[in-house]
Amino acid sequence: MARKKLNEIHDSYRAVFDSPDGERVLEHLVKVGYVDIPTHTPGDSHDTAFKEGKRSIVISILRFIERDPRELLRQVQQGEQDG
């Protein structure tokens, strides 16, 4: 039963994030979620923890929907260069 529920949630995530709107949301999350920049804030462990929490959530979503964070970053960077 738990496996079926997990599969249903996985399918729901994919349905959301495989859409054009979902793709835009993923790109935004990658940009604001510290996926490609350091989370460490010298002298401020609270800010570091906050940033790392955001990063962890974004990476968890990407892994759950079987997307490579590095590939999505390349797409985001390419899109920024194109216009």
C-alpha cells in the first residue's frame, strides 16, 4: 500500500513538472534555490542553514522526478544566453 501511494505521488510530481508551466517553475526554483551557488554565509550559520534548506528541497524535487540538476542548470543557463 505504501509503495502504491509513493508511485501515485511520483506520478503527480511528474505530471506537474513535465508541463510547460512546471518546467518554468523548476527553472525558477533552481535559480532561487542555491542549486548552483554556495550556500555558506561566512559568520552566519543561520543564513547558511536557511539557504541549504532551500537547496535541499529543490534537489529533492529534481531527484524525485528523476531530473539531473546539472542538466537543468545547463538548460537554464542556455535559456539566459538565448534571450
